[in-house]
Amino acid sequence: MTRFIVLRLAQMAAVLAVMSLVIYALIGLMAGDPIDVMIASNPHLTAADAARLKALYGLDRPLLERYLAWAQAALHGDFGYSRLYMKPAFEVMAPRLANTAILMGASFVLALGMALPLGIAASRKPGSAFDGCVNLLAFAFISVPSFWLALMLILVFAVSLGLLPAGGIATVGDGGVLDRLQHLVLPVATLTLASMGGHLRYVRAAMIETLGQDYIRTARAKGAGELRVLLGHALRNALIPVITVAALSFGSLFSGALVTETMFAYPGMGKLIYDAVLGNDYNLALAGLLLATAMTLVANLGADIAYAAVDPRIGQR
Amino acid sequence: MSAELVLARTAPWRRKRLLLPALVLAVLALAVVLGPALIGPAGALVDLRHRLALPSLAHPLGTDALGRDLLLRLLLGGRVSLLVGIVAALAAAGLGTAIGLVSGYRGGRVDALLMRLTDGVIALPLLPLLVVLAALDPAKLGLGFLARSEDASLYRIVVLVALVGWTTVARLVRGATLSLKAQEFVRAAVAMGARPLRIMVVHILPNLASPIIVATTLSVGEIILLESVLSFLGLGVAPPLASWGNMLTGAQETIALAPQLALYPGLLILFTVVACNFLGDGLQQALDPRARRE
């Protein structure tokens, strides 16, 4: 097991290094460069000044050389200065990361927490009316555009009923826990519903598959109670594909968080990356994307470990 | 495989599951193709004196924030959304088929590498990466001539979405190729000295029709969703060209005054994507006997 984890960690570091080069190159292909931005904000800069600045910042050197210099600094924890926020990029990201973790964590737990019982209940009688309803619900949640879902929730709960705030993270002058929670309800609801459909389909399909196995019939024949058959025998095996898919969905959950955060003006990593790219904040966009990628890789590693824990055959190989 | 054959092989109650979504999509397609001509082009003009008007005889669904006829905008937007969805899904299917074929047929290291790439594309946070890709400067890519075209945003969105939408097709095609590779007719072709490219294209590809059709149908829905969110974020189809996604861009500001502007485009996206998903799911069950057990 230790060997397995060490091997996967080394693999992860390699993938992250490759992705950092790809992202670095992509950011370099965005319109303009930091010197253009300086020129735009200071019309007195001459062409000679611009050339001198480019040499000063090393922008005249080849891509690989610039990347290596950046990577060396990044490995020492220096991700450069954010142009939009006038602070080191890392300092800007830290509080945002916590906000996103709250949003994504709550949504992930709620989505799985609702998908598991619903999917298990539906799998008991495939083709029944209840199963049909669950299936329809799953299809609807898979097919709904998450930003539109957010708009509709804002329309109903913020505009029409006036029950909940339409955006932000806290009311100015009120930072209480209740206020923070109220601001979380709609974003978390959006992300939960948008990510629940996929989980629901997988839980249902995996449970139907396992409930048809011989060992389930054996368990029933030996007189195991229905709950024990469902949870002890079927769910444990059905969980293997479900865990894999749930962890692999981290990337799409992050994509969903970007949309949700933008819709609700929620200061998280997704909105940060979006704002940084649109605002030509190259350092911040680069650091944010890399952090998002690293988080995804860690989630996938977590999936592999969980997988090995649920299915003892994996770790031994 | 022809449509009649699919229907003939399908149990009656399953036929309804195929026909209903197909009918919904056909009606939508017909409406967006013929509708705008029936309404006439006058409603497409900006008319600031009649902004956010309520439904009337002249404007059956009212007008948008610039006084344009909402029904006409919805139909024109549907044209773009459906067209982008279908073209990008076909492009993605082509890319996915090529990757899946090579991966499944070659096996070994090529397969391992391509499947790692596929897993990577599935697992990565795609939207943030797409945001960056959409912000790339065409001039720096040597495509400056395309950027000057009026439809530049259409080309961009098709390329972007195809770049990330190929994974479903690739996996299904790879799986089917693996099982086809072991069959006698393929081994006979190898024994007769056919080159790998010929075997892949002439012997294997024609047998992949049903998984490709299923995966493409399923990915049309996914791709329409992706187009809508990118256009909504201002990175996809660019105004004044309408798409269901970009019609929602300004809707958040006017949601208290004119909730219908936020309602209709989203409902149309929802119906279209649900129909595509049901159609794909139904086709899968009709074409793949193994999936029928469920």
C-alpha cells in the first residue's frame, strides 16, 4: 500500500510538472503581455522603454528559459505579483481557496448524501414508477445548465420571495455565522443539484448491477435482513465504481464552482481564475490554474486510495 | 444502421422512448429553421422605445433589453446553439473515433498513453482551462486572418468544445475496437497482409457505427450545455449573434423587471439537452443488447 501511494505521488508530480509547462505556454499565448498592459496604463512609455522593460523582466528570452525561471521561483513559493489585487498572487489565493473548499465540500457531501439513498431506493425495483421518477430527476439535473439553475434560484428565493441574499459572501457590517450561512444556501444548492444527477445515475446503475449477483441471492437465502443485504452486501460492492466516478468528478465540480461563484459573486478560486484571465492578470491566472490542477490531482489520488481501501484486491497488486 | 432497422428491432414501449425525444428535437429544428422567415426580419432591429415590452400581438413573447422581438431572438439563437452543438459534436466524434481506433487497435504503449490523456481530459477542471483557451490571441497562433472574420466566435467555440468533448466517443470506440480486433475477419485481413490503416478504416470502422452514433447523440447535449455556459460567460458566441447561452448574459441584471428573459432561453436549453440525452440513452438500449438487462 505504501509503495502504491509513493508511486502514485511520483506520477502526480510528473503530471503536475507537464501541466505547469502547458499552462505557462497557454498563458503566454493570451492577448498582450505585461508590458503592453503597462503601456496601456502609461502613455508616456516610449518604444525604447518598452524594449528595456521587456529585457528587464526577461520577456525577450525564449519560452523554455522563462518557464524554468518561473518554475524555480514557484518552487520557492513565489508565484509573482497579482496585477489586479496589488498583492503577491499566493496571498490573494489563500482566502479564496478556503471559500471554494467550503462551497465544494458542502455540495459534494450533500450531492452524494442525497444520491445514495435515492439511487439505492430506485434500484430495488427497476422499471417501477418510483424508479422512473428518480431516472427523470437524474436526467433533468444532468441536462440543466448550472448558470440558469442559479438564475432561477435567484429569481424565486431572492427576487420573488426575498428569503435569501442573491450573492456575495456576507452582508457588509454583519459577519455573523448565520449571515454567512444564509449567503451559502443558494450557491451550495446550485452546485449540489447540478452535480447530483451524475452521482444518482451511477449509484442506481451500480446497485442494479450488484443486486443481480449470485452472492446477493446467497445472502438472501441465508436469511439476511433486507437492510443488511442492501447496505452490507450490495452497497459495499456498488461503492467501488461510485467512488471512482465521484472523485473523477472533482474537475467538473470545480468547473461548476467557477460558474456558481461567478453567478453569486462568491469570492472563490473559480471566480478568481475567471477574473484574472479576463483582467490580464497573468501571474494570478497561472497560479490559480495550477492550484486547481493540483487540487484535482490530489482528489484523484484520494480516489485511488479509497478505491484500494474498499476493494482489498487493488492494493496488493 | 438505418432508422427503420433500429425501430424494427426495438420493443414497442421502447420505441416511444426513442420517438418522443426525436419528435421534440425535430420540432425544435423545424422551428428554428423556418420560424425566423415566418416572423419576418423586422423584429431583429434594436428599438429602444419598446424595451422589455410585455407580450403583445406584434411581439408574442415580448421584447428584450434592446427592444428586439424575444421570440425571433430565441429562434435565431436556437439556430446557432443547435448548429454549434451538432457541428462541434461531429468534430469531437471524429477526433474521438480516430483516437479510440488507434488506441484500441495499436494497444501497448500507444494505448496506455492515449488512455492516460483521455483520463486526464476527463479529470481536469475543464472550464477554467477553456476560459484561458478562449482568451488566447488568434494572432499569436498565426490565425489572425480568422479573427477578423465576422463568425470568428463561432469557429472558436466549435474548436474549443471539440477539443474537450471527444472523450466519451474515444472510450466507447476503443472498447469496441478491442473486441473487434480479436475477431476472425480482422485476423484474416491481417493474414492477407492488409496495412493497419486499411484494417482500421475498412474493416473495423464500419462495425463501430452504433457506438459512435450513441456517443455522438449523448455528447450533443453535453456540448450544447458547454456552449451555453461559455457564451454566457462572454467567451463563446459573441453578440450581436444570438445563442441561447449569450441571451442569458444580461438577464441577471434585468431579472427583477423581466424574468421572462431569463426563463425562456434556459428552458429551451433544458428541453434540448434532456431530449438529446433521452435519445442517446434510448439508442444505446436499442442498439446494445447488453444494456437491455437493466
